[in-house]
Amino acid sequence: MTMADGLRVQRIFLGLGAGAAVLMAMFAVAWFCPTRLTGSLDQLAVLTIQAEDLGGFPSCLLSLASLTALSLNIGPMTLPAQLVQLRALTQLTVHRCGMTDVPPVIGELAGLIELALPYNDLLTLPDFLVQLTHLRRLDLRMNNLREVPAVLSRMPWLEELDLSDNPLPKKVRKRFDQLLPGCRVKFT
């Protein structure tokens, strides 16, 4: 399938059901957001985008006000501050995007219940994550965490924390029982 603007789309799946829409798109080259597509997706709830390199965050996603779950695997990029416009967002996954720091806009997504930042290069976590008081699941697999980020001790509401495949020493791992007693922590 080739779009009018010359982008070759490898696969696109669109499923509608029970009042919610789900879209998974896998793109080969660059992002496109034709108005006729985004205008017809105003009820879209779940979006997964996987691509080699989109050259940045697709700004047209900011118009999808009903989006509750967004998963991005699109190569190096920076999340824009305008992401906060997606007020319905409860699940955010940003993986394989080359992040070394958690962008401040994530701390402003107050409705997040699940945050997944796997396969990046995070060294620590910022203090602003403590603002995410609805957050229950935090996935930090395959990063570069070598010590317990201090902010985790101030997030007792976490129920699940995945730290698999981080270079955390065994002595550090034992501290999690004390830091987050009600949280299931996964190391492998």
C-alpha cells in the first residue's frame, strides 16, 4: 500500500469495537498524518506506532484527544511538551527511543496508570515522577540503572516495578523490600 505522499506503509491494522478504536501501524520511512485520516480517528483510544526512524515525534498525534494508550517505538526522538494535551492518556510506552533522561512532560501526565520506558539508556529517574500519584505500573527494563533511583522511595502507590536487565548490584536489589513493601519488583 502506498499513500499519496509517497510513504510506503508495511502494515496497518484498524480494529473498531465496543466504542473504542485501536490502531497499530508499522511504517518503513517517515510519518504521515493526512487530515482525512486523523479527522476520522477522533475516537481512537489505543495507538501503537513502530518504525525504524520517524525523525521525531509525529505532532499530529496531539489532536487525538480520546487516546488512552500510546506506544511508541520509533527511534531517536524527543517527546514534546504538548504531549500533556493528551489528557485521557493512562498508558504510555516509549521504547527504543534513545532516551537518557525522562522528559519533564511525563511528570505532567497526571492520569498515567502505566508507564513503560524499556530499552532506553536511562541512568536515573527524575524527582518529578512523584507527581504521578495514579501510577501503578512502571517498566524500566533494559536501561542503564546502576543504583536505586531515590524517587522510587517516595512512590508507595506503585504496585509493579520491572527493573529487569539493568546493571543493579545484588545488594541494591535487597533494598527494594524495604523501599516499596507493597510493590512486586522484577529483576529478571
